[in-house]
Amino acid sequence: MAIDEAHPSDSRAQREAEVAIIAALSARLGQPLAKTSVPTGNGGRVELDGATGDLSILVEAYAHQGTLRGSQPKKLATDALKLTWIGRQVKAKRKILAVADQEVESYLQRPKAWLTQALIDLGVEVVRVNLDDATVDTLRTAQTVQFR
């Protein structure tokens, strides 16, 4: 394999799409959001996909397109737990799970699902942003290759 050839499980497409999700959400909110590392009480750190400088808004971005499989729903629940926990520590006003697909958004808003109610009770917002067609196509292609 050539050095610059991507491994089939490479997540570069998702990482780049997460940056686009944060940029789109930042524009919608009228607030600058940037990747942020927040220190924890035990000397560790929590990495966030986006946050305002004063940590009043915390965001985790999720770029997956289409039906969730395997551990993907667990990743969303883990992101919600991260937002809730560190949000409490820094007294964040808003905690947002930013998604870029209607199917993922619908999964998080199923009327009788425990996760939906937990997100509501914990004050975690689900916000869907639109990505350009080229980014969506790149994500879907990458997901097909990664799923093999």
C-alpha cells in the first residue's frame, strides 16, 4: 500500500464532515464554535467537536449518513453522556448533538424511545444541519467501503 493511500477503515471523510457540521451550526447560531479540550477534575481532558470560547455551548458532531448499525447508536448515547457530564462541570447553557442526516435525527427523536426521553430530560438538543451534496456523497462512499 502506498503511503498516501487511505486504509479502507480511514475515517477522514467523517472527520472532515464533522468540521463542516460545526461550521454550519456555528453560522446558524451566530456563534463561533471550535474544537475544544476541557480539563477534568482527575487531570484528564474531554475533547469536544465544538464549543464557544466561554463554554456556554458545547457540541458533539455526528456525520454518519443513513441507517445506524452495530455500535453507532451507542456512540450517540456516549456523546450525549459526555455533553451532559462536562456540561454540568462548566455550567454550559446548551448541549447539542449536531447531526447531518434526517434518518439519524429521526432515530434520536423516536417518540417512545428511552434515549429520546433521556436527551430531553438531560437538556441535550438534537440539531440537524445540511451538508453539501459532494460531502454527503463522500461520506456515503466512505461508509460503504468501511462497512465491508
